Amino acid sequence: MAKFMSSTTHGVLLLHLCLLLLHIFSPALSLETTKLRGSCIASERDALLTFKKGINGLSGRLLSSWEGQDYCRWRGVMCSNKTGHVVKLDLRVDLEEFSLTSKSSDISPFLLALEHLNYLDLSVNDFGAWLPRLSSLKHVDMSEVNLSTAVDWVQALSMLPASLRVLHLSDCNLNATLSALPVYSSNLIALVTLDLEENYFHGPIPDGLLGNMTSLKELRLGSNDLVGMIPETMKNLHKLKVLDLSENQINGDIAKLIERLPHKIQSLFLGANNLNGSLPNWIENMTSLSTLDLGYNSLTGSIPSGMGKLTNLSFLDLSSNQLVGMILEDHFTNLTRLEMLDLSNNSLTMGVHPNWIPPFRLKGVNLSYCKLGPHFPTWIQSQTNITFLVMSSAGIIDRLPDWFWNVISRIRYLDLSLNQISGVLPMTLEFLSTTHFINLHSNKFEGRLPKLPVGLKYLDLSRNYISGPLPLNLGTVKLNYLFLSNNLISGTIPSSLCNQLHSLEVLHLSNNHLSGQLPECKKSGNSFRAESEWRDVGSYLVMVNFYNNSLSGKFLLLFRGCQYLSFLDLSYNNFSGNLPAWIGTRLPNLAFLLLKSNMFFDYIPIKLSRLDHLQVLDLAHNNLLGIIDPSLVNFKAMTLTSPYTSDLNTITSSIVESIDGYNDPFSLFVTTKGQILEYQNDKIFFLLSLDLSGNSLTEGIPEQIGVLAGLKNLNLSANRLTGNIPEMIDGLQSLESLDLSNNELFGEIPSTLSALTFLSHLNLFYKNLPGIIPVEGQHETFDDPTIYIGNNNLCGPPTSKNCSGNQTTMSDFSEHEHEYDMLLSFYLSMGLGFGFGWFLVPCCLRGHGE
């Protein structure tokens, strides 16, 4: 006890002595530390400020904090607590915040003063030909830095310090073979992470590339152009945990590839390659696997049941292969950690028991184009953590279970399209507070359109049995895409839709029973009076489709603010009034304008010719009158023989691509080749069409029509056009269908028509054209005599009239036409007299009877 007390007393005395010495000498130590830090600030602070000055085009907040003496408090700068040296520089930026641009000569010399820097992140910037040579670096991230002009980047890699452990060079526009990498240099041997994703590396992976890099734990080479099989030396990377080779051209047998991998690998990304063969049964031995992505390959055969023994598996993607067979409960026996499952786009059949309760709790599942039906899969009821659910085209022919909406209360993305699921939708879907995507198209859902989740951005209920009027309050103001076509929706479009026009990009309401006028979207109870009142209404709209309803009213000002509007289809409605001239100036991106079968009247505005992107104009079957102004046949897009070679359709194509595969096919209907044809998705970009048929247009066809070299369909039938068919019609090099029937044209068929080598449909009904039908060139293919019906003065094949003897002349035609007019007048007078006589008979009889 005494010994213990003595030891304790000695320790207390020693502690007091240390504190006393610290008190005496602390001012001196503080002074020396201040001097040390002062010297660091003088060199490193100046280096950072000089670096800042060398950056051009700066905007945003990142470097705005680089002021004052204490650079350790600057944003993106981290210092050592002991020495005050800069040890970490994190200048990764948000693309929405700002971008940096500079030349290498402005930057590289200055950061070399930061000798103790061991972490450097310059990703998502644009510094050009540049990498630092800093001796203490352990972590370098230059992702999304454009190094395409850096001719010495390989040399720069070889000069990186041996202390380097992490190197990120993804999306840097590097273009080389992997054999060019200085992997034999001692400075890269110690790398733990090597990230070269999203570049232009090409060729095979060399055998000796990875032989010395035995410390690698993470290798990312995805999104390049690598080919061939992986080298056998890959098996020697015993520490490798993550391998990403997705989105390349890696080919060969999947079993052979897996054999060349270290068995302790945890994450394997091989999606979007050219792998073939069947999954080996011994894959069950790779028990360390937590992520397996083999989607978008050409794998065949069935899925081994041993897959259910991969107890660490949390992510499994086998989508878009050629897998066949049954999916049984054994495939999931021990997959208790599975969170993401994608078996879509295969020929797989789910054969689990109706009362099966899975061992997992999925967050996301995609089983589209797998056979799950005919009954709705009851095992979904146990997946209460689900946020992503896709079961489109799954053969489900059943009523949606009552429990479904409660189970998916956390859903963000829901797709049950292309089934035959029935049931009445709830009155409101507001309880789906986290949902932003719902696709239920092509089912048998009934009821009214429910009130929508507040954060919903995408809704597709097309091709169902939704009925009744649209709700006065949709419930969301964030909606970007609204597809309600091919339903039974009736009534008028409520003014509440105006609230959606500030965010909507696509509005599709075709083939319903909507009636009445479109809302005027007034502000504060007043109609639009100033430009500022309409320019923000519908400012994001790109596509509007009201095809085949009973809507009426004039062409509304609400479209006047739709500067990005590219597709507008109001066909088969009851719209009236004149076509406003501002269509040609306020809708500069309009590429598809379809107003067929309405009641528009008056002249066609000349300013429509200012629509440089217009490739389909359909004004058929209205009450338009006047002439076809020469400027109206000078649409820039129709003069091009290939829309893909220009900047046309960039807006429309981006929208079509973004919705392709999610919704009802994007389509339009065009009268061409004697029938109404439907063009879907990307096929619309090959369509250039001008249809002015079924109006009251007069005078001649402008000679300038020949400049429309890209036009594929021209329909001017059923008007009152006169004059000759233009000689310059041979300029329509791409024309496939020409309909000039039911007009009052005269003159011979121009021989230049034979030069239209793509023309497959010609209609010249009832035109009273004289002369010999041309037989050379493309005319040789028109062997159907019915295309010339009503042209009694034409002769030669394919008609039965022989052209031997004198050719019919224009004077002959005029004489025949005069005789025809006299004969018509005679019969007309006789008919009127005959009719008037019949009118007098009952009058006389009635008078006599009275």
C-alpha cells in the first residue's frame, strides 16, 4: 500500500513539473510555430492565389472564399493540423455551378509549391494538357478534365510520385491503346485504385498490363472500346475487389472469362459487351460476389440454381440476354441481402408458388418481358421497401390487388405497362409522396384520372379506359410528361392545366372525347395584353397532341410563348378561325405542324415560310383559300435531302429518345401513297411531307416547288388549282408520292416527271390533261391506268387509247373543252327547266284543288 502511495505521489509531482515547464517555454514554442506557419503562408498562400489568377472564365462560388490570410479556411483547401501545410486540394465542381477553363502554362508551375499536397481533386473542370508533379501525392482525381490536347499525358503519368495510391482519369477524352500506359514504371505499381472509364482506349487488354500492379483493389475500364478476352494475368490480382469492364466490346465465353478472375472479387461489371455462352454451375463458388452485372450481352441457356448460394449478393443484373427457362424459388434460397434484381428482356418464366415469401427485401426490380402472369405476382406484397418496380409486358391478366398501393408507398419509379391489368384507380395518388414516374399504359384501368402525387414528373395512362372529365386540380405542378391518349376522357380541358404549362414538355391527349375550347390561361382574370404575359406560358412545351377530339375555338395565344414547341397536332377537331402569322415567328423550332380536318379558313400565312425546321406541314381538309404563294414552298428543312446532316430535329429527337421505350409509341398519321400511314418514333425523321389537299386554293402550282429536294410526299389534290404542272418538278429528287388529282390543271404531263426515280405513287385523277403519257424513266413503272381516270385526252400506255395518228394538241383540247362546256350548259338548262316544271305541277294541282 505504501509502495502504491509512493508511486502515485511521484506521478503527481512529475505531472506538475511538466505543466510548469510547458508554461515557461510555451511562448517560445508558440513563436517558433508562428514563424513556421508564417513561412508556409508566404509560399503556399501565394501559390494558391496565383493559381486562382490563372483560371479563366471563372464563375460560381468555389474560389470566391479564397480571400484573407488564413488559406486553411478557404473552400476546397485542407491543411495539416501540425504543420499548416496544404495537404488536400478538392476543387471538384458541380456542372451546374460553374466551369473552369485555362491553359496548362497558366496553372502547372504554381501548384508545384505545394510540396506536401497528397490529395488533389480537379475533376469536372477543363484545364486542357496538364498533370502535376507533386512528390507527396496519394490521391489524384482529374475526372472530366479534357486532356484530348495533352500530347504528353503518358509521360506525365510516368512522372507521378511512387506514393500515389488512387488515380481517377475518367472521361478525360484520352485516346490510346492500354499498352501505351506506363504500368511498368515503379511509380504506378503501388496503385490501389485505377479509374480510366469513359475514354477512348481501344484494342485488347495486354497480357502484361496488370502483372506488376498486384496492389490493385479497384480497376475501372468501363465505357471504352476495348476488345477481346481479358488476359489470364488478371487472375494474379489477388487483392482485386472491383472490376468494371462494362460498355466495351469484350467478347468470348462467359465461363472462360470468369475463370480468369480472382475468386475473391466482390463487384463485377461486365454489362453491355459481346459475351456469349452459358453461366457455369460453379459460379456458386464465388461467394464473395456482392454485385454482378452481365446485362446486355448474348448469354444463352438457363440461370444456374446455384446462384441462390451467393449469400453476399446484393445487386444482380442479367437483363437483355437470351436466357431461357424457369426461375424457381431455389434461385433465391440464400439471397437474403439482395436489393436490386434485373432479369428483364429475356425468355424467362417465373415459376414460384403463389404463397412464396422471398428471403430478400428488394429496393428495385425489373422483370419486364419475363412471364409472370397470368396472375398478379403475390410475392410483391412482401416487398415493402420497393422504390423501383418494372413489370411491363409480363403477361399479367388480372385485377390489381387491393394491397398493391399500400405496399408501394415508397415507390419512386413504377412501370406496369403493356399488360392486361384491370381495376379502378384510386381517387387520389397523393400518398405516393416520393413518386416521380408512373407508366401504366396499355392496360384495362378504369375510373377517372386521380389526383396526382405532388412530385410526379411523368405519367402515362394512355390506352386504358379512363373516363370522365379531367380533374380541376391535378395535384402536381412539376409534371414534365403527360400521356393520356386513347382513353374515354370527356368534357373540357380545365383552366388548371395552365398551371402545368410552366413545367410540361409533352402533352398527349389524342383519341379521346374532349370538347369545347382550350383554356385561355388568363392572368389575374384578364386576357393576354402584353408580351410578358404569355411568353412564359408553355415555355418548355416541345410536343402537343390533341389529335381526334372535338375541341373547338381559335388558334390560341397560349401557344405563342412556346418557343421550343417542335410538334403540334390538332388534326381531326373543330378548330376554326384564321391561321395567325405569328406561328412563323414565335414558334421557331416547329418541325411538325398538323392541322388536318378542322375548319380553319382564310389565307395561308406567308410567314410560315420562316419555319426553318418545318418538315411536315399538313393543312388538308380545311377551308383555306387563296394562292400557294411561291415563298410557301421554300421551307428550308424540305430542301435538304437528309435531315440527319443538319441541326434539324435536335429538340424533337432528344425528346423522342428520352421517352422511347417508356410510353405509347410516338407517332403521326400522314395521307401518302393513296392511304393513311402511321409513322412511329425515329421513322418520323425520314418523313418530309407537304399536304394542302381538300381546300379551295386557286391559280397555279409555283415553279419554285422544285427546290424542295428532300420532300417525300406532296399532296395538292381536291383544290381549284389551274395551269400547268411545273417543269421544275424534277427538282423533287426524293419524292415518293405525288397527288395532284381533282384540280383544274391543264397542259401536257411534263417529261421532267420521269426523272423522279423514287416516285412510287402518282395520282392524276380528273384533270383533263391532254397529250401522250411519257413512257421513259420512272413513268415506265406506272402501269395502273386508274391513275389517269378522267383524263380522256391522254393516250398511250397504260391507257387503252392509241396515240397513232395526230397527237392531240392544246387547240384540240380547248375545242373539246368548249364543246364540253356547251354540252354542260345544255344539260344544265334542260335540268333546270325539267326541275322547274316539276315544281309548277304540284303548285298548279294545289291551286286547282283549292
